[in-house]
Amino acid sequence: MIRFNSANISVSIPAVFIRQFLILLLSFWLLGTIQAQTNFWLGWQGANEKTDVRWQVFGDSLGRKVAIDSVLSSLRSNGYLGASVDRLQESGDSLWVEIYEGPKIDRVALTSKSLPPQWREDLEKKGALSFEEVNSFFGEVLDWTDETGYPFASLQLDSLNRDGDQVFGQVDFQSGPLILWDSVQIEGNSVTKKTYLQRLTGIHPGDPFSQKDIERSLTTIRRSPYFRLQGQPRLDFRLQKASPAFRLEDRKANVLDGILGVLPNENEPGKVLVTGQLDLALYHLGGKGRDVELHWQRFNELTQSLSLRAKESFIFGSRLDVSGEFSLLKQDTSFVNRKLGLRFGYRSTNWLYFDFFVRRQAGDLISTVAYSEVEVLPELADFRWTEYGVNARMDWLDDAISPRKGGMIQLTFSAGNKEILQNTGIPPLAYEGIDLRTPQYALSGFGEKHVFITKNWGLYFRGAAGLIRNENLFQNDLYRLGGLQSIRGFNENFFFARDYFYLNAEPRLFFGANSFLFLFSDYGFIENPYFAAPNIQPFSLGAGLNLETGNGIFRFVYAVGKTQEQPLSLQFSKIHFGYIVQF
């Protein structure tokens, strides 16, 4: 027992209570020490607004100081030019600040002799401005200098005089040196040539420096199928010139995909029949955006297709791309179609690309035995069609090869005169009363949308439509649909269509940059005037795998299709699979 005595008071306190009190006091002291090491409190109020109290906590004293400077800067930008710290009181981990705001300046009347003429005239027309308008004006001027070759320009207020709630002052403008673009530099192991990258980005030596040129070039490079950007570009300023350096890594964009089969030829005993598919695409040859493509298909003895395409970018140093194309389709013993075309492409903006084309199409009958005694022209005929058209592509995908979000829309329109050739194997009577030379036009397009839900989940939608019109339209004029690239669950080019629309929908589960599992459903509407059922509504569903490996992509798709004539049955299911080699 411990006893305390005084003149009039005598209090007895048990020793155990004293020990508990000391332990509790020590705990509070330790807790306060820990908090002081981790938390820094700031409280402030304006001297003109005693009730407006704010508290905020920071992880260190530097962050707290930055916050005070930010409050003062905000007040000054809103017209409180005399804003300052009036009183500062610190206690432990807490800092109390009282801020003197001073009188608010509502209007600022500015003049300038150093601003460029167009901005000086604009400032005079505006008259007295609020501080928000002053900040906006300064921002517009600096944005303009960034785009006209003066990235180091500066603006500041000078000779300020106050008269009541208004301030008069001068704007001191310093343009800094004129900066011009120097040549583009490429870092990394890309085969891309500097001249190609300069034309692609629009950055040309001798042009005034522009910040927007850099921003546009980044968007363009990220959308390129040839290479990808590694990190942010570097800007080197020397001798009043700016040289951008891009670190590029070439994509494995070249494709080799093929299936070959050797079968006994039933029509010619002792010989073999070569069937299969071959897709060869070589991109960015020589680092100049030069492309070559070859596509061949033959799945039975009588039907096969061939397609060739070659493109040269920025022909003769211009902004034009030039490409040539040839295709051939032999449909069993019915007809053979050939197309030969020339295209001129122009990139209008980062997201809009036009190409104008002229194409010559020829359709010829292979056998006319079945039409030797007809009196009206059959569904097949010999024709020639010279078409002129334009194609517009709008692309805002986040990646050209493995998009996860964004979309793309492409529209194509063509028109020209079609000439029907009289075949000697068809009686002349069948051509009587028919205008052999008539206008024909075609319109087609597609759009796709990628929706990013989470890191591993995404949605893919694609829709396509088209129509072709002529008063003498034949079956070998029509669009061809079906297969892996359009409506799955059916053979390639299974459908003939005068008018068509189809929609693909896929939920995707990603487990890599370009590796995913997916379910899908395809629905279409096809109109064909030469079949018993002119309106066909194909529907298909299934699942698939897209697996990216070190040297290519393995694809497997299992699909079941349905039409009015074909039931939805596993008996009619289709399996599409293959390995696309990328190099």
C-alpha cells in the first residue's frame, strides 16, 4: 500500500492500479510514436472563412508540403493573387495552417507587344478576362507554339497594377528557338527502313516540330501489323533540331498455312489427285511495307480457287499505296470466274484509310451441253464487268494482330457496265430481247467490335452485309459465303448470295496474349433467286481453341450448322483445324 498525504487530503491507491495505469500510459505513448512515424496530418482554413476547416493525412512531410503549395496555387489561379500562409502551428504529427486569401480579383485587363499578331488581336478583342479565361488563353497560345515549332515558348504576367477588383498587366511572350524535325531514328532489331517509318508517321526532316506529330505517330505505330513499339520514344534536341527515336520490334506477321492431300483419281485410273489448301503471306518485305499474298484451295477434283495480291507502300515517295490483285474460281464443270484489279490506297488519318480500285471481272461457262436447246437465258452466262469503286476502312482497334478492345468498319462500293457475251453453244433465241450491256453495282461491308470485360474475359462481335444489282444477274455474279471466315459449320463458298447479312458472336476466355477458348454462334440471312428456297437462314454454333505457340497459331473449331434443308445434327458437323506458321 502506498499513501499520499497533504494538508487536508489523504488518498490510498493500491499498487496494482498504479502498475496498470503506467502500462496504459506507455501503450498510448508507443501508439502515438508509431502514428507519428507513418501519418502526417494537415489541417487548414481560410482566414476569411473560419468555419471552412479541412483535414487530410499524408504518408510523409513532403506530400504535406506539396498539398499546401497546391492549395495556394489553386487560390491564386482563381483570382486570390495575395494568397499566402498567414499562420502555421505544428504539434506532433499534426500541422495547422491558416491561409490568408486576400481580396479576390475578378477581372484582368491584359495587353501585349510581344505576342504574335493573331494572338495579340485576339487578346484585344476579349477585353477584361476572368482568371479562368486567362489560364485558358495561355493554354491555347502554348498549344499553338507546340504545334508550330516552338516547344520552349513561355508566357508570364508583367507590370501588374491593381485598381479595385481589377488588375492591369502586360503579357510577356518568349517564343524560344524554332525547332525543326530531324530524321527519324530506329532502335532495336527491326528491319524497318527509316524512309518507310518517316512516311508512315508523317514526320519529315525540315518540318516544324509538333507535339501532335509524336502523338499521331504513336497511335499509327501501335496499329501497325508489321512491328510493335517497345517503350516510349526518345526525343533528342540539338542544334535547334528534334530527332525522335523509336525502339521497334518486328512482329511475326508472315504466315504459312497449308494442308495437302494426295488421293487416287477416280476419273483417271493410275493417276493421283492433289487436294488441299495453301495460304502464304509475306509482309513488310525489305522493311518497306511491301506485301505478297497467295491463297489456293482445292477440296475436290473439279473445284478450286486461286488468289494473288501484291502491295507496294508509298509509291515514288508519295502517300499512295499501290496494289495489284488476281483471283480465279473454277466451280466444278459449270463456270470459271477471273478477276484482275489495280488499287490505289491513301491513309487520310490514323484511323481512316481509303483505296480506289478498278477491276475487270470475267465469267465463262465451261460446258454448254445442258443449254443447247434452251429458249431463255439460263442462270449462268458469259460476261465481262469493268467496275470502278472505293473502299473505306475505319480502324480503332487497340492492336492489329491481337485486339482486345476497339472496333473496325469497312465499306466497299463499286459500279460499272456489264457486258453479256453470246456463247455459240447457246441458241441465239435465248439472247433475243435482252440488253447485253447494262449497269451493275455492288455494295458490301463489315464491322467488328472487341469488348474488354476483364483480364481474362472478352467478347467479339462481327457483322457483314452485301448486295449486288443488275437487271440481268447470273449465278456466277453472286457473292460466295460459308466456311471459317464467314458462317461456320458449312463448307467454304457453300452459299450463293445476291443479298446477305450475317452476325458472329463469340465470348472468349483468354489465357495468353492471343490464346483463348471460345464459344460461338453464327446467324445469317441469304437471298438467292436461283434456288428453290430463295431465302436461306443459316444458323450455326460450336466451340473452338486459338493457341499461340512460339512459332505460330494452332486453331481448332468444331461447328454444327442448320438450314431449312439441313437439320441441326452432329451428323453434319464440321471440324476446321490447322497450324499457321508465323515467321
